[in-house]
Amino acid sequence: MPSSSEPQVHFRACTLCEAMCGIRIEVRDGRVHSIRGDEEDPFSRGHICPKALALRDLHEDPDRLRQPMRRTASGWEPVGWDEALDDVAHRLYALQREHGNNAVGVYLGNPNVHNLGAMMFAPELVRSLHTHNRFSATSVDQLPHQLAAYLMFGHQLLVPIPDIDHTRYMLILGANPLASNGSMMTAPDVRARLRAIQQRGGRVVVVDPRRTETARIADQHVFIRPGTDALALLALLHVALVENPPRLGRLAAFVDGLDVVREQVRDFTPEHVAPHTGVDANTLRALARDFLAADGAVCYGRMGLSTQPFGALCQWLITVLNVVTGNLDREGGALFTRPAFDLVGGPRALGLGRGSLGRWKSRVRGLPEFAGELPVAVLSEEILTEGPGRIRALVTVAGNPALSTPNGAQLERALERLDFMVSIDPYLNETTRHAHYILPPVSPLERGHYDLAFHMLAVRNTARYAPPLFPPGPDSLEDWRIHLELKHRLDMLRHGTRLKDTLAYHALKRLGPERLLDVGLRMGPYGARFRPFRQGLTLAQLREKPHGVDLGPLKPSLPQRLQHKDHRIRLAPEPLVADLRRLRETFPKARVSSPRDGELLLIGRRHLRDNNSWLHNTPGLVKGKPRCTLMVHPEDAARLGLVEGKEALVTSRVGHVTVPVEVTDDVMPGVVSLPHGYGHQRPGIRLTVAAQHAGVSINDLTDDLALDAVSGNAAFSGTPVRVTSAAVTGVGASTPAA
Ligand code: SF4
């Protein structure tokens, strides 16, 4: 670890988004001097985006907490680790003893999946809480992908990945990889990869209610009404299966349910869905024909689809389209990864569970668990609704649900009702300001890193490990140690000093995330276990390859990779087929459902310099023109008297905000767009830079009652809102309704 004044160079992967770009960090005098792309990284080949520099800013940020904090009547005060951990464990356990285990809830935020220690040890802490009230950012994000993968392929993480580097036709719905850098499709320098499709004679087509950055470089962009993508996909399938013969190819030998799907799509003609989607029938037919004609085509959909009331249907139908056109498990189509640390096929103890559905239900609304978690949209009602089993204490880990979950203002009111709250988090933010304790982990540069999650989702198989760049600060504890110490204390309170728990604690403490990683690599598909007479991949080898190792392109792997016991694909899982009925009722043939008079449909958006709510305290990423604006089509602006740069009042069922207007034909008429992750005007936060660029939270408008009924995922996309000029109404405050 660098400590002298000699310049030193360190290589690692950036952990600020899913792209895993290799970076080269130069350190001088113990400080980060520069961060550049690592030209020798076999995957990212020198690419980085403007966010990479934020790694230095996060490390040096004076607002980042560096020792545990306790909230008192006179404000926050520092406290020692042992005292904090002891008190937290005692208070959680006392509430569970009095009110039952479900009285404690736990929420895991998205940054955990970028953190080796948290990936390994947060599940240990969650298990030690013995509660059914588990929540995470999954249910405001990729849950429909995981549900479809679980039902179709037998494992929640067996998600097909677009073979972007070989495809000749890429159909993108509700995704903006130029801003996200690829999501559920780790693909550093996605712009170059999309351009390469065009350079080899292929086409990129984007279907989205907004002309996104990706749509601008695509060969074709098609506007679609928010919330209707499932209909468009059904129409494509109608053309592929009813108007043409299916083309499963070798997949036919292990696919079940084709006839069921063909019958279900029979009445979804392009003519039927056109009035609902706003996409004319000829365009839908042409899209289907182009998809069928391409020698290697792939359909890919992301947040804009997953966060609809039919999110699970969308992700299922995308995969069905790839299957029935013979584009699953083939070069240029969608393929499964073969990562060095395999969370799907590896040892059960080191992987994630296959998934589960409906083992228990939420107390108030009766929504089913998926993979051991309940939809986070029910978290506030589970705190606010009196009765046995009410959540009285909450543990949050690297999450900011006040800004990132629907009806965030209601959730904040719920957090105020808790008897106790602890946050494992480096910041005093919109969520953690409600906590009684904040336990801050080390910075991303003070921990070793290997991407357990994103190698599972990458468009190429690679592996890369980096040790910590800096030693932890004097009062710091790594994430995994916080989880383990808290778990150990809870276990002791619950079970006394059981030999089993004590041995497990000491074993895990000795192993730490790095040794567990080594075990997983050795037992993985490139590890020594499967190559008894040759040297297999180990952590020691990765340490010697600071730029990472290339394990080759994605390759066909079916049916062996399938995780159902019979190694078959379930093309027509019952819960998803059943949900088509709800779709038919919502969009009947005889009537076009449209927003009520005067209502517009609100969609989110993301900017390359943003990542959820995390990076707004980084000066370099928030400078320039304010990005938190309401995009409005010129026709709607004229009709509603909205003026560029002036404030509009936006009202939904749950709240209202005022926000500057941006008049643009990049959104379709009837649609408005706000970015997510803003809303830093709340009092009591310690985010000096973010507070100066506060914006408003889209989740003060999104509705906790709007869900995808099958998966429980929040349905952010297409929230009905009314928009008026704030000057006319005289409202000037950006406050959600009470
Ligand atoms: S694209 Fe993502 S991983 Fe790459 S530098 Fe930017 S934030 Fe980091």
C-alpha cells in the first residue's frame, strides 16, 4: 500500500456502475493523483466514463463518515465501535424478544452488489436477524429479470446476456445503455460496441417513450406509450409464431410450452396493440420481420420495462422472443455467462439461492416473497400499520430508500415512527438521518475488490481482483467486519455462547472475503477442482494479473447450464401465462385506455454523470447545467402554458414537486420525464455539495400502490401526473404532499 512520496500505480476495476472498467490510479504523497482507463484491461480496453474520478472524491470527501455516529437529543456524536455494535445488537434483539422476529426489517441498497465484502457477509447478517421482513433495491430494479430467469431456467441469476459483440440486430426497449453503461449487460464502452454492430452491417433499434442518448445513435427509434411494451412484444411474437413458423433450431429438443405461448399470442395482432402502444401496425410488423431476418438478433429490455405494471411479462416475453426466433444460446443472440466465481453453478454455500416464490406474504397487502425478499414498496405500510408483526426497527445497508423507492415521503414518515434504526452507510443522507446509529464502512479504495455480481452479467468472461489501495482509516471497519461483528453479537444474544456460533464466527473472521473468494475461484469452472492435472484459477494467480484475465467470449452452454432438474426450458411458466389475463383486461380490444383528461405519464431518466442517488456529492459530476428538469413535449407545454426554464407544479396521487421545465421533442406527447436520485433538500443531511444541487425526488411522485402484480416490482414508469405552471398556481415549494 502506498505511503511514501514515490509515485505509485495501482490497477483495479471501477465500482461505480455495472461496467467494471479497468482503471489505472496514480498515487502521489499518499493521495490519488490521477485516475485513467487501464489500456491493458482485456475487457474495457482503456475506456472509462466521467464518473470514474468520483472514486477519488468519495475517498477524500470530508462529508464521508469515518467513525460510528449516534443520534442524541442534541445532535450526532461519535461513538466507539464496540459500544455502538453492542448497543445496536441489544436494541434489535430486545425488540425481537418483545414483538417477534419480524419486528425488525432489513433493507439492502444497490451499492452492496459492487462490494465483495458486502456480497459475502451481508447475507450472514440478514440470516442472523431471522426476519421475513427483508427488502432490497432489487424490487425497484431488476426483479422481473430474476423472476423470469427463475421460472424459465431454474435460477434467479441465470439471466441471458445480449451478445452485443457479435449480434447483427439489437432491439432495445426501455434501456439507455449510453447513460447506464450497460445494465444487466455489463459492457464497458457500450457506445463503441453498438457502433461496431452498425459497422458490421447490423442494425440497432430503440423503442422508448423518450429519444434517449442511445436512440440518437441507433438506426431507428420508435416512440411507445409508457407501460405498453408487453403488448408490443406480444405483437412481435404474434408475427414470429402465428404468421411465421417458429425457429427454435436445436433449442426445440429441450423447450417446453411452445404451443401454450403460440395460443396466447394469437389474438395480439399488431393491429390490436397499435392503438394502445402508439406504434402503428406496419412498424411492429417491420420490426418483427427485421428481427427474424437477421443472422443473429437479440432483444434486450431494462429499467423502463422492469418498472412497469407488467414488468415481469416484459422480461419473460423478451426471452421468449429470443427463444422462438432461435436466438437464445447462439452467437449474436443471447447467451449465458460462465464466470470464474459462479453464483449459479458453484457450491451452494458460496452462491445465491436459486430463488423461491410465495413462501410467505407481506402482512398488510399480502404480497408474496421472491427469493426471500418482500417488495420494498410495502415497507412503509409494514411500519405504519398497527398490529402484530409491525416493523418497529430497521437495518439499512448502503441504501437510500427515501429517495429510491416509491412514495419516498411516506417512507420517511414511516421511518420517523420506528423505535430503532441503524444504518451501515458512509453518509448522513436522506434515509440515514432517521437512524439512531450510523456505522460507516471504509471507502471503496480501502477494500479489496472482485466483482461477484457483474461477471455474472458481462458480455465477455473475464476475472479481475484488486487488493485495497489504501489501508483503512484508524477508526474504520470494513463492511464485512461490521456485518460479521453485528451477526456475532446477535447470535450470542439469541443463543448464548454456542460452540457452533463461536466456531463459525472465528472461521469467517479468519477467512474474510478474500479467502472465500479463493475457494469460489478454485471450485469454479476455471478452477483447480475441475482441472485436477493442471493449474486452475486461484486468487494468487489473479493477484499476479493486475489488469485481469480474459476467459473468452460467451459461448452456447445449453442444456447443461439450465438449473431445472430436468435441464429443460419452461417457455410458458404458469404465473406469467396467468398474468396475460390481467394484461387483456387492462388493454381490451374494444377500447383504448388512455390517461384521464389532463393527465400526463411520468417516466424517469438517467444521465451518464449520475448513478442513482450516490454521486451528487461529487463536485465534478454535478457541475454544469442543472439536470433535474421536467422534460415536456412542445405541444403539451403550449397547451399547459409551461415555459422553458420556468417552474412547473407536478402532482400525483401521493405528492407534488415544483421543478424547472425543459421543453423538448425528445419525449413523446403525453409523456413527461424527471431524473431519479435527486431530492437533497431534506434538512439534517450532511451532503454539502448535493444540497447545493438538490433537485426534486421523482419518488415523491411515484406511487407505492403501483406494482407489477407478479413480481412485486415497483411500477415507476408511467405514473399519472398533472402538470401546471407553478407561476399560475403560486406554489413554490418542492415538498411532497403530507
Ligand atoms: S462506465 Fe462505469 S465502471 Fe466504467 S468508469 Fe464509468 S462508472 Fe466506472
